[in-house]
Amino acid sequence: MTGPSAGRALADAVRAPYWLDRPERPDPLPPLPGPTTADLLVIGGGYSGLWAALLAKQADPARDVLLVEAGTCGWAASGRNGGFCAASLTHGLANGVQRFPDEIGTLERLGRENLDAIAATVAEHRIDCDFARTGELSVAVEPYQLDGLAADAALAGRYGHAVRLLDADEVRAEVNSPTYLGGLWDRDRVAMLDPARLAWGLRRACVDLGVRVHEHTRVTGLHRDTNAVLARTVAADGNPGAVRAARVVLATNAFPPLLRRLRTWIVPVYDYALTTEPLTPAQRDAVGWRNRQGLADTGNQFHYYRLTDDGRILFGGYDAVYHYGNRMTPALDQRDATFTALARHFFTTFPQLADVRFSHRWGGVIDTSTRFCAFFGTAYSGRLAYAAGYTGLGVGATRFGARVMLDLLDGVDSPLTRLDLVRSRPLPFPPEPARAVGIGLTRWSMARADADQGRRNLWLRTLDRFGLGFDS
């Protein structure tokens, strides 16, 4: 696909996340009007914060739970992702086996239970988020990737996963792309959903149960206050406020952390995506995809893609862009070079859709940790708990993370707080400029590996040896 053709396909694409650019987006809730108190303050209205508020209120309806969000609930990562809701708590089974070999069986069980609980919550609160357990189809687009799929299938089988290896004809019968050489279909451990409508539904469920939710309210600082934590706030209109809370959940994803210690463990990485216009019936027939699985190819710089409920294809991934000094700004949500690359890759994957145009293009930040999965901890003498570092797999795992944070705040010795996953920490990222140099070298090395039959150079092998990572 030539550059100009990709450019024409992108010409009318709205520069906003598709999920958030819809009339059903709820009106914002009013900001915090002034000083107040709470039994539990939740900072952040993404999935982590919403799940924490909901679970805390369900466990103790008398508890005064207050959630504050700097923007609107779900406007950041929770409303910009691909909508892959996986059972894995460890960014995939292979990563979990490598990092937590002694408890991976327990983590797999907890992950299945967590996905079941998300499905139950969606049903109980009638959250219309297109939740469907269609599974995920990993596809090989280079011959060397077939061995990796076979190894993944063997590992999954040892842990009781319902997976099926597909040859080229079988995978193309599921989704018709000439680039596919084989596939691995994980049938029941991944659900597809509408991420923004899940966040909006969780917000509604919280409000219905009596959680106080205030949007456009930014927390600017945290301070000790006798037997509580004092959170200074400022509303979008400049009105200052404060919350004196007995307990605090810190759920701010990749945003500049209110705890200095978190700056060494996470980096903000920009991920980008496109959506097409709704496919015509003829275009849908040309690609098949009747089972609506989520898809991902298996390179280091991988693409993820899926169908929306109105028949669009969301196509994202490949680039993972870090900016020096953990820089974040709304302007970085747009990156035309990446959008053009994604459009070209889309048409390589589906040449039969050469006349399709894109309706939306956007980016967002992933909170990346060196172990690829979340880590947990407490501060302020146990009165504050945090979870961060989900590295792109937080749609499902954030509910588990919310349970962990609430157990940590309660000071209980629970099956969750005893996990090595919870008690351990990832290796830190180095300070600048080594951080930017290392991440840049890693991205370059991953691209080289993809172009060289997956062969990992000395730099990537060294990172593997020390348990450091950087995910595309």
C-alpha cells in the first residue's frame, strides 16, 4: 500500500478515541465543591479506581466512599484501549511462569475467577458494554512464529487452557488474511468489550450504590494528618478543596505519581490505534471473522485488532513511544507517522479492504513496568495503597488489583496479600538519560529481531537475563 493511499484513507479520520466520541457519553459529574472527609478516598476514575470504589461499597455499604477524577471517568487509558479483557494477571502465561513459577497455578485460578466476576458484575448492574467471551486468536505472519505458537499451545495445555492450534487454511477460515500462516485460538480466557461503556457503567453502578463521585477534580498533593491522609485538591474552575480520609486508594495509572517512589517503577508509553468506518456486508464477507475474536500477531512489535459492535475494525499497536523525562502532554496523543504506518499495515493484512477509510485515530498512555504486570504497595503507615504497571493488560487485571489494594488497606493477611506477585516489586527503570537511551535501544533491537526471524541480539538477551522488559 503506497503512502498516498494510506493518506487518503486517513484524510477524514477524527483525531479522538472512537470509544469516547459517541453521543451516549454521559454528562460529567460536578467537581468537589470544597473541603470534606471520607472513610475511603479513591484517586482516579479509571478502571482501578472505579473497581476499588465499587468493591469497597459492596463490602461495607455504610462506608463513606469518595472518588475524585481529574478529568471524567474513563477518559484516559480506560476509554482508549482495544477492549481485550483477559483472565491473565501476569501479562500472559509465559511471563507468569517466568516470573512467578511457584504460584502461577494459583494466579491462573485467580485470573479465571476474576474474569468470571467481571462478567457477573456486568450482568448484575446491566452494564451495556458488548461483553462477549469470544477469545483471542494469536496469528503467525512469519514462518519462525509458528514454532512460538506451538510452544505457547503446549504451555497452555499444561495449565488446562482451552486452546486450539490452527493451520493456515483453518486460521484464514476464521479471519481471511493472506498474511496468516497459522494461529492459536484461546477460546475462553479473553472477553471482548466496549472499554468506555464499561467505565461509564461502573461509574453508574458506583453512584447507584452511594459512592460520591466528583469529576474535574485534581489531587495536587498528599500529606499526613494525624490518623488520616489529607489530599489537597483543585477543581477545573480553580476552586481549591481538601479531603481528609482515613484510607486512600491511589489509582492514577501512568500519570505523574503523587508518590515519588513510583517514578522509578513505571514509565508512560504511548500506544496508538485506528478504527475504520463500519464495514459493508460485502466487506464483512470478504474478511469472515464471524466469531469476533480479538486478534494479535506475534511479533515483538505486534498489532492488536478487533471488531466493534457496529462493524468497524479497530487496529492498533506496533509502535510503543516513550518521550524523554516521562513526558506526557495531550499533543502526544497524535502521531501521524504511526497512523500512516498502521494504515499501511492494515491494508497489508486485509488487501481486500483497499477501499475502506478510517473514522478515528488516537493515542494514549500505558503505565509500563519492567515485569510487564502490576505491582502493589502501601504508604503513609498503611493508610494508602497503590497498584500500577499493568502494561496494557489492565482491562481485566485492574479488578484484581482493586481487591489487593482494599486488602492492603484493611491490613488483612489474605490469600491475595500473601502472593509473591503482591509482595515483590519490579526492577526499577534507570534515571535519565539512561532511561531514554535504554528504551530507545530496546525498541531498535525489537525491530531488528522482527526483521531477522525473531533472533534476539545481545541487548535483548541481557534484558531477558535480568528480568527487564519493554513491551510494544
